[in-house]
Amino acid sequence: MTQVEKHLSLLGLRVEDKVTKAVGVVDSISFDLYGCVQAGLNPGMDKDNKQLECRWYDVSRLTVLDETPVMSQPNYEYGQVARGEHGPADKAPRHQC
């Protein structure tokens, strides 16, 4: 497994930040020009069912709490549609992130 695949495999996993103790599901991975790899952590909803703010953390600070992803990962193969369910990529419905 390459380093990129290793980082992408965090998508959908429940993790904890070692520094802040923030817990949530990794919903995005970011690779920047300067070598930083960060994960977007979705903490879920508050007691009033309002979406809590997502934050970015360096992947080196994260501890995986559960190896089972909350949902299956999309197909990232170039030119392919997520999960291959819609046919040609140019005909696929757009997903909002």
C-alpha cells in the first residue's frame, strides 16, 4: 500500500485527535504542495441535531478508534464515477460536498 492509499484508507473511519481529543469521522483528505496531509474530521451533530463544525487535523495526530468505515469508499479511479453506478463520468449527477 502506498502512502497515498494509506491516507485515503482513513476515509470513513472514526478517529480521535491525540492533541485535542476531538472525535469524529474522516470525511476528507487533503494533500498540499508543501507535503502536509490533513484529514477533515466530521464530529457529527449536537444535542439539538445541529451539524457541528468540521475541522482539519494532520493525519499524524490521529488515532483510529474503529477499523470499520461508516460507509463504503467511492471509486477514485481517474475518469470513473463514484462506486461506478451511473455510467459515463460526464453523464453522472453532480454530488454536493
